[in-house]
Amino acid sequence: MLKSKRSPILPPPPPENKYEIFIDSEQCDGCELCLSFCPKDIIEISEDKFNSRMLHYATVVKPDECAGCRQCERLCPTVSLYIVEIYIKEEKNNE
Ligand code: SF4
Ligand code: SF4
């Protein structure tokens, strides 16, 4: 498999955090900007699913590998995508 040559615009945050990616499939236009700039190839356009406007929308395929760089979030022209940061330390404290 080809290795991505893309890199985040800003350095990713510390690795002790993990990230969840939320995509509003109804708002997404399937423009592919987010996946074109994701350095980890985490997002793909669904091939067999459509939203109510009959557009293929973006889906997350490797959620655990997100680096949290937020490049996708910054670039999305329809504000359909956002990243939520989860502090692993906080999770451990709550256990
Ligand atoms: S924040 Fe977005 S662009 Fe960055 S690694 Fe995660 S899914 Fe990819
Ligand atoms: S950049 Fe936004 S509108 Fe374009 S495919 Fe990604 S989530 Fe959808």
C-alpha cells in the first residue's frame, strides 16, 4: 500500500489524547476535501450510501488512527465535520 505524503498544516496535539470524528451525512456534499488532506487516510466517501440529496457522503474508516490535527474540520466547506478530543488521562481517572 502507498504511504501518504501529506502532512498536517499544524503539528498534531500530544499523543495522550484520542479523537472522535463526527460527520453530518445530511449536510455533507461529498466534495472529498477532508479526505484529500487527511494525513492518515481516515475518511472515505461512501460508495453505496446516499443522503436525502442523493449525494455520497464522507464516512470514517479508521477512527482509532486519527491524529487530531483538525485539518479536515478546518477545510470542510459545509461545516459537516468536527473532531472531539477525549483526554485519556481523564478517562483513566474516572475508572
Ligand atoms: S483530524 Fe481529520 S485530517 Fe487530522 S488525522 Fe483526524 S481525520 Fe485526518
Ligand atoms: S469536506 Fe465536508 S462536505 Fe466535503 S466530503 Fe468532507 S465532510 Fe463532506
